[in-house]
Amino acid sequence: MRSRYGWLVLTACVTASGLAACGKKSAQGEMPAAEVKAIAVQSGPTELYADRIGEVRGSQEVDLRARVNGVLMKKLFVDGALVKENQPLFSIDAREYRAQVANAQAQLAAAEANLARAEQDVNRYAPLLAENAISRQVYDSAVAAAKQARAQVNATRASIEEAELGVDFATIRAPFTGRIGDAKVFEGALISAGVTQLVSLYRDDPAWVYFNVSETEVLEYRKRFGPARPAPDSAFREVQLHLSDGTLYPNPGQINFIANALDPTTGTFALRAEFPNPDHVLIPGLFARIRVRAEQRANAILIPDRSVQQQLGRYFVIVVGEGDKAEMRPVQLGPRLGTQWIVDQGLKPGDRVVVEGVQKARPGSPLKVTLITADQLNEQSSG
């Protein structure tokens, strides 16, 4: 009895130990669910942009030259200053031209006296011709002399106007409001009309920015607002500008010119955008980054860049599959927009993509998923 009872006790202990061991083994084989955060993929209209390097230029640029010869008497501006339209910039010695005006005025007085005498002769000869007291030839000669005197008066008046233009041109004025460069000549220099460069003047409000785009891009632009398009797409005309320090220029610009020919040296087309520049921040010669609209997609899928992983040159994301199990999904990426990628292939609206806890989500493992919105994700990133 004692022996039988002992075996019963031993058998019960072995059985209990085996069950406990099996229970422990089963508990060890079941992996705990990894806690992750995911977003539900959505599609929607998206604007794609491209950045280009542009050069700022004046909307009007001119090298000023004198229209008369003479010695430069005065420079009337500060180099680099903003000048107004019709503001005097240089003064050339005008004494010679004033003398020409005085001489022409004297010649006009003489010509007018000759005209008065010739007209008196015509008036005196007319009744005599009617009485046959003089010949027709005498009267006709008097009429011709009067016409010649009148022509001389007109020619002299034109000479006065020409001489007065010389006096006026001796003062070189700004043809438009803009920023002036540094003077190329100084007081006492001999100026040759149409030859000597005096100074450069730029109109910087509005400012023009030139940049280049590829052949494919320029075809897209011509489709949207080319000359043959009755209702140009104004949204695609708008561009933004970032200064060299990275700051966004507050006034957006508008594309107002597309080159008609390809530049053979660069293989690109030149475009020009016009920017309001009331504070004269955009100075000719500056380089800036231009952001242009490159494409518009109606149903683009965007995912955060933190959700994308790379392995052997391929990209993939972790999606929440059936039974809330982790699934590795290969994706084909499109352009990048800030902190997001456009997904061309691999995802569809409604897919749940893991954005936090990606490293804990091994393929096939169970997941404890918390769905968050894109706005919540952005708040977490900014915080």
C-alpha cells in the first residue's frame, strides 16, 4: 500500500510538473503585440513644385549716353541711389548751344524782316499789275521772293528749336524711376555724343527674375498659358522666390515670358517672372531660388518620410495587414514634398501605414495600433 501510494504521488507530481512546463512554453511562444501609431492613407489633389536658380534683373536697364558733345560740368546724384524720372543726373557745358540759340534768333529776326519787305512788294505790285503798269514777270518775281523769305523764316525757327534742344540735352536726366549705378565719368571729362557711357540705370520695381527650365517643363507651361490658349491658367503663372538667406520673399511673382528658342549651350529654355518690389529688396545681379508649379495631380497619395525605409536600393513601408499583423509593403516613390513622399505605386486609399514604432513592427508580428491623423503627426513633430 505504501509503495502504491508512493507511485501515485510521484505520478501526480510528474504530471503536474509537465503541465506547468507546457504552460510556460506556450506562454513564451506567443509574442506580445507591438504598440505602434499609424495613419490611414488618403488621396487628394496635390501641386508639385520645382526649384530653379534665378538671376534678378531690372525690368528696364539702360546705359545712359549724352546726345550732345561737350565738357562735363557737374555730376548731380549719389552713386547707387534711387532716382526719380526726369531727375537731372549730369550737366554738360551748354554755353556753345546757348550761343547757337542766340545766333539763330538773330537770323530769325533778319528773315522775318526780309519776309515783311517781300510781302510789301507783293501787296504794292498787285494793283499795278491790274492796271498793266508792270509786267507779269515783275509781279511773279515778287511773289517768289515772298515765298522764299517765308521759307527762310521757317528754316530759321527750326534752327532755333534744334539749338534749344542742344541746351536741353546738355542736362542728362533719368528716363525713368530706378536705381542708378556708379558714374563712369567725372567733372572735366570730354563727352562724345552717343559714344561715352555715363552711368547705368535700372528699374527694379517691378523686378524681373530669369531662370531656366527643361524642354518637358516648357511644353507643360505652353499648354497651360501659351499664346494660343484662350483662358490661361493663372495658377501656373504664379511663382515664389526665396532669397539667398533662405527667407521667403513676401510678394509672389508671375511668369510673363517664355523664350521661343532652346539655348543650345544649356539645353534649356529661359523663363522670366515679374515680382513687385516696392521696398527695393530685389537688387539686379542677385541670385535667388525660384519655386515654380511643375505638375498638378488629382489623386496623389502622400506619406510621411519617417514611415519610409530603404533596403538594397528599394523602398518599403510597414502596413497594418489582416488581423492587425505587420506587413512589409514595397513602394515606388515619386517626388518629395517637404517632409512627405508621393507614392506612385504600392499603396491605396484606406491602407494603414505605420509612422511610429516602425522598428518594433517586424513582418508578421501582431500590432497594437493607434490611428492618428496627419495633423496630429505634424503637431507631434513640431512639438
